Amino acid sequence: MKVGLLYSRIRTDEKLLLEELRSRGHEVKKIDVRDQQFGLSGSSVDAAELDIVVDRCVATSRSMYVTEFFDSYGVPIVNPPDVASTCSDKVKTSLALEEAGIPTPDTRVAFTREAALDAIKDFGYPVVLKPVVGSWGRLMARIEDDHAAEAILEHKETLGHYEHKIFYIQEFVDKPGRDLRVLSLDGDPVAGMIRSADHWITNAHRGAETRVLDINEEIEDLVRRASDAVGGGLLGVDLMETDDGYTIHEINHTVEYKALADVVDVDIVGEVVDWLEVKATASDNGAAKMAL
């Protein structure tokens, strides 16, 4: 098959994927989206020659729009724009999980500093304030008292971008110094890891220690349901442990897998490429593509 790889920076994750694809004899077209133009009836990329496209853009804004264009050209894309739209926006993710009856932290959204402060006080301290769009644990704040709340809300309100004026407020989950990441393919769990840190943010990107997660039946069920709730695809599902069981707080649509591959015996990238091959075949070899 001929695979289009959308990117703006080639990281270790993308290198591993490229190596596996090429080792199987697949042709890969690397597409740096910064150099391309996308139009209503076609683009500077010959989309018609591609059997499947994999979105590995780091920037959410680029990911959102480029997937829309390739979808309009009739090219199968991982992940589709509806999945990207839901997973990239924490509000949409929370609503999708809640509507599917999946345990997720209690969340409120406010649009003014005053309303946000009222919501924070209703929750009680500590409470977590997150950006509606973001990754790697950036711009998250654990708020401990009124003084911190007032200062952080004022700071966000003056940052300028409209997203900072959407206050996404979440209950603080007192997890046991770790959270869980499971990589899934259309809901099928491939492997998982435990990410532990002294800091309350336990992202591997921020230096958390990682080890293998034993995926039990409860986790498997939650991962499948969460995947279905956002539309499936290649996803990273993040869970936390509570006294009442697991809760899902985030789903990643351009999931990084190097840290996971380093700690598990499963051939993560091989599993992903196996799945891509099935996806490309299921698309009837591109018969539905637009004539570009």
C-alpha cells in the first residue's frame, strides 16, 4: 500500500512507524503539512495515489484542518476528523464520555472569571484548571485556595486567545501517584503502562517513571467503550484509579507510543501497521476517492 504520513516534525514515534512500514515493502510519502496547500477540489499533494493517510501532526490546529481536507478528498485517514475534533477538545471529550455512561471526573465550564471562581468554590479545594486544548500536561494548574484561584483566572483572562477565556474546571482526583495509559486500535487494547511520579501530573513526557500495566477486564471494557464514544481509531486512553474504580480523563487522537514501546514486550508499531493494512484494504483500494 502507499501511505501518506502527515507531519510537521519527525520524532522517534514517526521514525519507528516509517521503519516498520518500509520494512514490509510499503511505499511511504512523507507530507510536511507546512509546505503544502489544501483546496476545496484538490491539494498540492496527489491524494488520489494514497491508500491511507496517517495524521502525525504535533499541532492540534494543523491536525484538525488537514484531516478535514483529506476526508473530503475521499482518502481513508487515521484518525478521521470527527475523532480528532472530539479528542482534541477536552469539553467534547468529557461530554462524549458522560453521554456514554463512562466514569469521568466531574467537570464544569465557565466563560467569565466570576463564574469560574464560583464553580471552583463549589468544588472545594484542591481543584484542577485545564486548557480546553492542550497536551503533555502543559498549562494545567492545581488550585489550592482563593488567592491562587483569583490570580490564575486573572492571568488566563489576559492571555488573549479565546480558548483561555473558556475555563475548564475539574474535580481533583486523588490518584495514588500514578495514572494509566492504554493504546487501543478501534477499541481493542494493545498494551498499557503505568506512569508514576511524585508530581501530581504524571505524563511520561514530563519524566514520569513507566512500567507495564496488566490490563484487566474492567480496564478493557472501559477502553472499548471510551473508544466507541469518540468514534474509534488509533487512540491513547488515559485512566486514573479512584476508591470507586477507574475514571477516564483524556483520550489522545495522535497518541505517542515510544514510551509505551520501551516498557512492554508487545510489538506496538507492528500491531499498528497490521491494523493500518486492514484499514487500507477495507477502503476497497481507494475506489471511493475523488477524481483529483
